[in-house]
Amino acid sequence: MQAELGATENELLSNVQEVLITESVLQDRVAALGETISQEYAGLNPMLICVLKGGYVFLADLTRALSIRHSIDFMAISSYGNATASSGVVRILKDLDSDISGRHILVVEDIVDTGNTLSYLLENLRSRQPASIRVCTLLSKAARRQTDIVVDYIGFEIPDAFVVGYGLDYAEAYRNLAFIGVLKPEVYS
Ligand code: 5GP
């Protein structure tokens, strides 16, 4: 069975070069973000929009760190596929179930790299007339930004390396790691 599925869990772990953010540091930061967001959105019943697939683990922890009433919805947009460089092509694969007009929107992202994906998404969401729209990303690679978008809440600024874990994948693997790790370049080059 394992052979049919390809690499084993141990082989996947051996492809991780280093642990960049440990599980406990991640959990502490998510709790702090939850507290800040709860204070700033008190009484506003915000809608958290999770960008699939990479944002699902962060959303699950962030939503449980909120002490205020809120709702959630999901969007899926095309990203890199199996490659590790931005294609610049953005396409909606799954749209929201809800009407966001008049709502306070918080977009929950796994990582903002060039910012191209987010820039497209924000333009699209703004056209639906929300009351407000802000962005919360777990990770940010500021050095690689190609757009001047504002990211309101950032978990961690990270260096320019390809990372996996805590929802982030390479070829659909590694999402289940409890930490953020840097993948060995030979795995994807
Ligand atoms: P951007 O449009 O900002 O360049 O790219 C955003 C998307 O690229 C993220 O939502 C994520 O899917 C993917 N991405 C960017 N950097 C990384 C990375 O280091 N690791 C992984 N797994 N995905 C990344």
C-alpha cells in the first residue's frame, strides 16, 4: 500500500532541510493574532474568507482563537500547481457561498509571496461591495513582493525560501506537518 502511494512519511520528513517555525511558536503567534483580531472586530461580526487549499490549517486554528462572533467562507483560486514559482495566472476554482456586500471581510491567507494572487483576489472581492476588507496572512515574503498591497495582519516575515507544512504543500504533500519547514532545494529543482 505504502509503495503504491509513493514516498513514506519518513522520506517526506527527510526532504525538510530545517524547521523554520516550530509548532509552539506557531501556536503562540496564532493565539496572539486571534486576540488582536477579536479586539479590533468586536461587535462587527466579520466574515473570514479562507483561501484554499493552503489556508485551511491556519483558518482552523485562527477561528478557534477568536472570542467574537464571526462566520467563515472559502474560495479556491489557482496557484502554482507543482512548480515553485508564480505563474501569474489566477483563476477562481471555487467561489464563495455567501453574499459579502455590507460585511466586514478578513481574508485569511497561508502566504503572501509576490502578492499577485492576493492583488487579484482583493480586486475581485472589492467589486462585491463589502463594508471593509483586510488581510491576515500567516507568512509573508516581503522581499519578493511585486505589488503594493497592504497586508494588515502578518504572522511571520520569512526569508525567500520554499516552505511547507501547516497547510502549505509541495505536490500536495507536507500539509499535515505541525511546523513550517524549508524544503531541500533538490526536491523541487
Ligand atoms: P503570490 O501570488 O503571492 O506570489 O503567491 C501566493 C501563493 O503561492 C500562496 O498562496 C501559495 O499557494 C504559493 N506559495 C508562495 N510561496 C510559497 C512557499 O514558500 N511554499 C508553498 N508551499 N507555497 C508557496
